[in-house]
Amino acid sequence: MVFDASEAMSRFGESHTTVVLWQRFEVSHREMFDSLWSAIEFVRNTAFRRSRVELHVHRGGHDVLIAGDELAQLLAEHEEQKA
């Protein structure tokens, strides 16, 4: 299945989301947001040193993990929608 950033923003935009920032092999920071939009803004503006970022979107009793290339696509889509 190919990740569609636009579809993800549409489906998950208002979902509670936890941002997990990793530093090496340990979680360095974890913060929950009321929406995927707010979580993305935090990731874009954070000054935390981190080696990896994960978004855990809370949907229907389970989490949807967005990280790596999918997260990069989501950040680009967010920028495009803001413009």
C-alpha cells in the first residue's frame, strides 16, 4: 500500500496524536496533541535534538504510526496545504 499524505491529512487531521522524539536508542521526549495538525507544527518548530521522530495517531483503539519517508511526505503536504 502506497502512503498518500493528502489522504492521511484528510483522515487523521483532527485525531489525537502523540509525538515521540528519539535520541539514539531512547525516547527523549513524548508529547500528546489534540490533532495531527498541532503535532506536525510541533515537529516543524521543535528545537529538541533527536535522531528519529514518530507520530502515533490514535484511531479507534489503536495507533497509526507515521515515521521516516511517510513523515517527510506528511510534512511536505502540510506545507503545501498552508500555502
